[in-house]
Amino acid sequence: MTAPPPRILVSACLLGQPVRYDGAAKTVDDPRIERWRREGRLVTICPELAGGLGVPRRPAERQGERVVDDAGDDVTGAFDAGAHAALVLARSRGCRFALLKQGSPSCGSVQIGDGSFTGRRVPGMGITAELLSANGIRVFGEDQIDALDAALAATPR
Ligand code: SF4
């Protein structure tokens, strides 16, 4: 029997689901994503919804180990819960890779907001991307699809 191809955990907003804090999506139009969908590789989650937050919700940013919204409320618990839900899902579905929305306080993998809600970004990871990475799942942003494609091609089934 042939082993299933390595699966990819994907941010729901990148696949067109209107789950961002402002009720929008951030759809990525790339033929490779459609191919991975046809191959049965995609596993979708929005960690912030999985952590109990709704749509719309207040924008939030990391401030060190905490996550706060723009009203100053601490929402770290929901972000942590979402990250753990993402890890459980990734493990249960055999995801060795993740394709997550760059810049998000949950999903960002290279840069995130600097905590000032001014639009400035700094190098860093969101809560979910950090947890997945720490558990051996390779995380890519939507700006790194070439690298993800190459990593998949180099991964035996
Ligand atoms: Fe998209 Fe991730 Fe934010 Fe959900 S938590 S809206 S999947 S960037």
C-alpha cells in the first residue's frame, strides 16, 4: 500500500475563509495550493477561532509571551488554546509542514507586529507557528511557497 503524501496544515484565511479579525480572508491564488488540495494534502485550521475567539474580533499583537488586543485586554489564553488545537490537529492528520499567514500573532513565522498596533513589524513568530516549529513541524509563510514546494519534493512519502 502506498503511504499518504506528507500533509500541510494551512491557515484557513489563506484558503479563502473569512476568519480574520476584520471578517476578511487573505486568499492566496497559487496553482500549487490547488494541486496540493487535489492530492489530499491540505488540513485547514484558524487557530484563533479554534481557541474560542469570534469573527470579527479586536486586533491583537504579541507583547513578549503575552498577546493583548488593542483595548489592552490579555487574550493569551485563547491564543495558547488555538496553538495547542493546531498542534493536536497537525499530529492527528500527519502534517509535517505548515503554510501559515505571515505577520499574524498566531500564524506569522518570520515577522509579526511589534506590539504597538502601529503596523510596524519585527522579526518573530506567532504563538501557533512557534509551537508547531518547536514540535518539529516545518512552518512556511505564504511568501515562501517556493521553499515549501521544494521541501515537499525532497520529502519521501
Ligand atoms: Fe488566518 Fe491564522 Fe489569523 Fe486565523 S489566526 S485568521 S488562520 S492568520
